[in-house]
Amino acid sequence: MGKITRSRLTVTLAVAAVVGLALPGVAGAADGSTQPRSNTACSDGKATAVENVAIRTSTSTSAALVTTALKGQTWACGATSVILGGRYTACGVSNGNGWFYVYNDNYAGYSASGCWG
């Protein structure tokens, strides 16, 4: 996936908000609950990878890999929005289903929100 335009990002975030996909927390924490959990990793529109983390074409661990964000890299993200998607176990989170839309100058995609700090 190549560079994305600001207008595409704006449309993506607007559609997610209109259909109710953007939530202010992470659902499906390690205890298996479905209650939203606080995740402030993207509170300022940026998040830093806590370990190497896959960036995918959709909110599923079986979705195609776009690239990998390396531990310590900072990427832009969709404000505090967490999108519910497929379940994952990664970065110390079991049965998580919250995903961030992340992007930089070269790539854009979805990543397990539990892998960002």
C-alpha cells in the first residue's frame, strides 16, 4: 500500500464514526470481557510501537501484511479511536479485538491497539 492522501484518511475516519465503529477504548482485554477498555496510546494522534508489530490491510490477523512497525517507531493514528475487529493475542494482550488505523509517509493500515503505547 502506498502513500495515502489526507482526504482519504478524513473520509475513512468520518465513515467509521458515522457507522459507530470508532470507540474510545479497547474491547476484549486479557480477561475476555467485552467492555471498552481505556487505551491512551493514540491520545495525541501518535502512537509508539511497544514491540515489532504487523500493519495489516484490515482488522484481522489473517489480513495481508502491509509492513511491520519496528519497536520504538512512532506512527500517526486515528486520534483516540479504536476499531473493533478480529481477535488477537499479541504484545501481552490475550483475546484482544481493538485495532488502530495507523499511517506514516509511506504506509497505512490496521494494527493491534494493544501493541502501541
